[in-house]
Amino acid sequence: MRTLLEFLAVWAAVYAATFGTYLAFGALFNWYAFRHPERRIQKNRDGLKRRGKEIRQSAWSLLGTCFCLAGGLYAQYRGWTLFAPLDLSWWSVPLMAIISIFAFDTWFYWGHRLMHWGPLYKHHQYHHRSVAPTVWSNYSDTMLDAVAMQSYYLIAPLILPIPPIVLIGQRVYDHFNGMIGHSGFEFAASKWTRVPSPMVCTLFHDLHHSKFNYNYANFFSFWDRVCGTLHKGYDEGVERWEALPDGGVPYRTPRQAPAATSAATADAPPAVAAE
């Protein structure tokens, strides 16, 4: 009973911190972003129409996401891992951070592609109802989808000697990076987010939501470039956002948009083969 109560306390603390910062950062980011409408990527779609649904779904799916991190941390605390976490030092922290970040991006890329496979896509489809994602879309997942993608934080600590502070730091980075990556506003485009750099900007994942069959990775473009799933317009799009504050796409309010980009369209999941 004591073990269960200890774990529940860790789980509750992780959930409170994650959902609390989700709400606070989301509100703060939107306050800033909507003062720069020229930075909106999909100018003819209003993703905020799904805000309420996304926040409610996130409150549910984050139970699974936070369970994974809490489980990994608690397993380390109890010594239930294959290897003990490395002691903190000048070399262990950066070494394990680099290994874990690349391991997670590999996990995410292949897991994400698997969730796009026919029999499993029904569990991922809810996330793609947000064709024009917003800062609230990051955790708008089914429970199975959330656990499948975030179970790295449960499994990796069992087999890798990741110091807990490194695991927590990576999850914090993943948390805010994911929210910005779904925000629908481009503030990060630079030469460091296009070829030959493996880094990415907001456009990378926004294209995944609008074009669907591309850009599956999380932190880097490496696996998409190697496996041929990088959207062909990504690098050119980054260059346009570098040169122009509106990405070279004229701004039109949703009211002026053609019927094909109406709210009904934005609320529907794209076809698997949609371009």
C-alpha cells in the first residue's frame, strides 16, 4: 500500500505541474502570438474553434502521459531498473541528454509512423482533427495514442542509466517544444532549421497536420530525410519565413477564406492519402 501511495503522489505531482504549465504557457503564448497575425502559418483556417475540445481532451490524455514519466522516475527511485542512473557529473549529464534525446526522436518517428498505419490510425485520428493545430493541440490525443507515444519515458529509464534530472529536463523541453510546434505561428524559422541542419521550426509539424503523410519526427528532421518522408516544400518554406514576416503567404481572415477551408473542414480528419 505504501508503494502505491508513493507512486500516486509522484503521478499527481507530475500531472499538476504538466497540466498547470500547459494552461499557463498556452494562454501566455497566445497572448503574444495573436499580436502578430502575420506569423500565422495557415492563414485561412481558424484552429481555435476546437480550443475547448482540445483542452478537455488534453486533461484526459495527460493522465497517460504523466503516468509514463512518473512510472519511469518511480522505478528509478525504487531500484527496479536494469542499470542504476549515472551520478551527476560534467560528462554524464550531457552524454545521457544527447543519447536520450536522439533515442526519443527515433522512438517518436517510428512510433508515429506506426500510428498512421491503417489498423492503428483510428487511435491517432483524433489528434488529426486539428488540421490547423494550435498551442492547445499538443496533447489532444486518445489515451492509447498518448501512452504509445510517451511510453519512452517509462521504458527508457528501465534500460538506460539516465539520471532523473536529465529525464525530467528532457520532458520539460519536450513539453514546451511540443506546444510551440503545434502553435500554428512561426517565430523560429532560420538557417538552423533547414538543410543541412537537422533542427526544425514550427512549420515542420504544422505541415504534418495540413499535409498528413510527412514530417513524423519530433525534435529533428533526420529520420524524415533519411526515410523520404520530409515534405518537399519544408526547406523552401523555411527560407520564405526567414525572408518575409508572413512566410510569403498573403493574410486573409477566416471570414474571407473560401468554403473549402471552413471550420467544418478544419474539424474533420484528413484522408490518409491527402496531399
